[in-house]
Amino acid sequence: MREANIHELVELSKFFWTQNMNEVQRRETFVVMIYLGAVLVLAYNFVANINAGLVNAAAWHMASVKLGASPLTVAGGLDTFLKAQRTLDLVFGGPFLPCRVAITIPIFFNYQHWIRWLVARLPLRGRYPILNRIASLLIMWIVVNLVTYSAVSVGFAWLASLFSGVSLISR
């Protein structure tokens, strides 16, 4: 078997795109490729949000233990929290990118399944299929990604408050 060449792949896809497809097929292929790319980005964003939520919870824990109170209620607490967050992000941000990408690959298929489930239930699917796809991506981003980020951040910060003995929001 000979070595595969990326330039050959580009030429083959160019031939397929220009010679073997009509305008409607090209448009639909373009929409599908953009849609799959958006699903991939959202699946990665889901994993990255979980990572960021864990970093935020750990930073809250570090700041609250150092201050002896919630960083939200103490003067200078926000600065302490942000310094801890930046430090943890240096360690778990960039260096963990390959791990986040590796975790994204199997999650992509589940995420795509969830979006297809939502697409089938939205009322726009018959008359406005592309708008239906866009709406499903937006709803999934809001519901799954933002809610997951918030739940992980607050949930693990609450657990950390139980272990540290410092209330999440001091009274």
C-alpha cells in the first residue's frame, strides 16, 4: 500500500465536488459539512465547559480556604479567586487540550444523537429545515452547554464548601 497524500485527497474531493455533483447536491453537502462542524465545536465546548467548571470550583475552594470566607463576600476575595483561577487554568487549560479533544471524539456521537432527537421534535423541520437545524444547535448550546457549565461550577463549589467548612455564600 502506497503512502496517502493530502494533496491527492484535495484533488479527489475537488473532482467529486465539481464533476459529480449538481448545484442542489453541493448546497446540501455544504450545509451538512457546516452542520457537522458546528456539532463538533459544540461537543468540544461541552467538554471544555466541564473542565472550566471544575477549574472554577477548585479556584473557589482555594480562595475560600485562604480567606476563611466566601470570596464573594470578603474584600479582595474576588482578586484571590481570579488569581487561583488563572493559576489552575495555566495548569489545566492548555496542557489538557489533547485530553479534551480525545474526550470530545466519543461524546460527539452522543451529542449528535441528542441534536437529531431535538431536530425531529422542533416545529420548523418541515417548512424551514435549515432554520430548524440552526435552532436545534442554539437550543442545545443554551440548554446543555451553559446549564452543564453552571451546574458543574456551582455543584462542585458547593461540595468544596462542605469539605472546607466555608459557606458558599457567607451570611
